Amino acid sequence: MGVMTPVDRPAWPDQPDPGPHAAQAADGSTQFDFFAPPAATPAAPAVPPAPMPAPMPAPVPPTAQQQPVQPLPPMPQAQPVQQVAQVQPSQQVQHVQPMPQAGGPLGFGAPTVPANPGVAPSMPTVPPQDPPTLELGAPIVEQPAVPGPAPAPALDSLPGGPDSPLYVIGDVHGYLQDLLDGLHEQGLIDAEGHWSAGRARMWFLGDFTDRGPDGIGVIDLVMRLAAEAAADGGYCRALMGNHELLLLGADRYGEEPVHSAAGTASFLAAWRLNGGQPHDMERLEDHHVAWLSRLPAMTVEDDHLLVHSDTTAYLEYGDSVDAVNDAIREVLNQGDPDEWWDCFRRMTKRFAFRGESGPEAARELLAAFGGHRIVHGHSPIPYLLGEAPTEDGHSGVHVTGPHVYADDLAVAMDGGVTMEGEGKLLIARLPLA
């Protein structure tokens, strides 16, 4: 078992996107009352509604004209999203129901669609904000073990290979149209949203949901692409992010209290504070939960260590990739809400690899788990750079691509897609040029 380096800073919670930074202390932490709703911030400019793409399940009334990307010929309107077949969590091709034939392109280049106004939210929404790192006390009660989903296939048994291209995708946070646009631009999906990358390998770095308009649509797309990629000899996989831990915890435990040194909290309350969308919770089904629960926390591909969070807290779960993945999967299977909460708390830590001590922390992680470079999401690049916000709450940083830092030992892939006018969803082929 490895020991976490003291350079791993306390978590600096995500701010409402876009929105001002919270007051930062000298040690890099952020102080605020987790249990009180965050102060109101100016609302981001409304994004004009647009039709959702055909492969997605959430019905959205079209209100804006789609703009197909050239040279794709204009074609008739795609089938309604509610007719898209669900992909079963087994990801076996024989279980994938045939997709209805869409009549035209998906509307790449269209603006992101807001949440479906026809769905009445079942809970109040609060401006999103990640909780600070909280030290937990001893669990309140010992919970009996409950059966969990079947283990994920071994990573070394996946199709594809080192001779096929490797792509990584940063935090999506429900921005389905941005994901479709980016994958299509890279040639990874066709005009109908189906896998077109052959034997390519693709890894999502976690955080599919929360804050954006269609988190469940993103999950459905990734699950379907996983089956389609396997049929072509490639693969599409994903890592467990802190927002997956939070969504699953909110679904499983709801308002059940979890014990912490700061008082009593609940997963559902934390999920709301972190941009949880009621329509995502309403559409979350058992096969989504089973698939998300099997996601690994880390992997090594082509000498790159892929993780979600820029933290050394992974060392608290083991000293090898397999040990960490097994330990976190066991936490999710045991059914102890306090251990689950503690896992979520650890995975919200960030900024371990920036600053003078960052390269030391990166080398410690690489020495334990392998690889010559860490590739992570979790911390939006504008926040990672520490740029002070302007009067309108923006950082002034315009993300154009991945950020390489820590003596070239770390690559940040969270482009801050939720930060309008500054961020973007990042998709990159490894190794970076």
C-alpha cells in the first residue's frame, strides 16, 4: 500500500460554471459552508434550444434550425430521440437492438440543447458547487454486504491493440451535442452518430453527468459506442469519475445521512449542490447503474496512466492498477454509505501535480502504477492555471487544447465545457505531438 504524498492539496471545489472563484486560502483550499446553499451568481447567458441528435433517448422539442457540417448533404429530420433502442449493459453486440434508420445527419454544429422543459423537476435546483474535502469520522453503523454487479472484463482482454490509434475524452458533464460534434469532427463517429473508427481505442476520463442538459443521453451514447466499437475490433471504455460516484450514491442512498467531521450530510444533498439534474435522476435506469458501477478507476494505455482526478489519493486504495480498481469496486459493492462517501471525498481532491511540488507527486503516482505520463480530467484547465476571474465571473482563459505541465509528466483534459465562452470539450489522440 502506497502512502499519499503531503503535497496533495485539499480539494478546491468546482465553482458554478461559469462563476466566480471562492476565496482561496494560502494552502490552496477554499473555505465556505458546505451545508448552506452557495451564494447566488449571475446566470449564464441562455443557450438557444436546438433539436437533440437521433441516437439519444431524451425527447426534446426542436426549436432551432439544425446546421449540418459540410460536406455532409442536407437530409430530412432524424427520428425522435425516444425511439432509440437502449444498449444493454453487457456491451455484447448480440444484445444491442438495431437502431432505427435516421433520415438525416445528427445536426453537428448546432448549439447545446437545454434541459427538456417538458419534464417537471422533482426537486429544487441549486447553483452547482463541489463540496470541500471533509475528514470523515468512523462509520455510524456497519452495513451488511449486498450483492453488486458482475466484475468488468479484464483490461488486457479488450480488443484493439497498440497498433491502433488511442483517443481520450475529457469531462462531458451532460453536453451531448458538444460530444457528438467533437467525435464527428475527429472522424470517430459518422453522420448518424455510429462508430466509424474501426480498431481505434477510446477512453472517457469520467464525469458524464451533472450541470449539462443531457447526462443520461451521454451515458447511452457511450454504452452504444462500446458495443459498436467491439464489433469493429476496437473498443470504447470509460473511467469512474467523482460525479459517477456521486450520482450512484444519490440514487442508492438518497437522503440517508452519512457521517463526517463537519456534521451530517447526504449524497442527494451533495449531488444537488454539484449540479445534479433532476431529469437525469428520473431517467437513470438499472442498466445504467450496473454499467456505471463496473467502471475502473484507472488504467495504463500506451505508457500513459489514465485517471479521472489529479490527486494522489489513489495510493490510499492500493499500489497497483488492479489493486486500486478492485478496492474501489469493493467499496461500491459493500453497501456502506460512509465508506462510499469517503471514496467520493478522496476523488474530489485536485491540483496535486501543479506548483513546485507537482512533478514529485506525479512521479510518485507513475512509480506506483506505471506509465511515463499522467492523463487526467476533473480540474478545468482555467481553474488549474489559477487565473483570477474577471468582474463578470470569467477567468479570461480560452481553452484551445490539452494542458501539459508538471515537467511534462501530466496532461489535463478537462477543458471546462461548462464554462461558456472559455471552455470546450477536449478530445485528443495520444501521444500528444
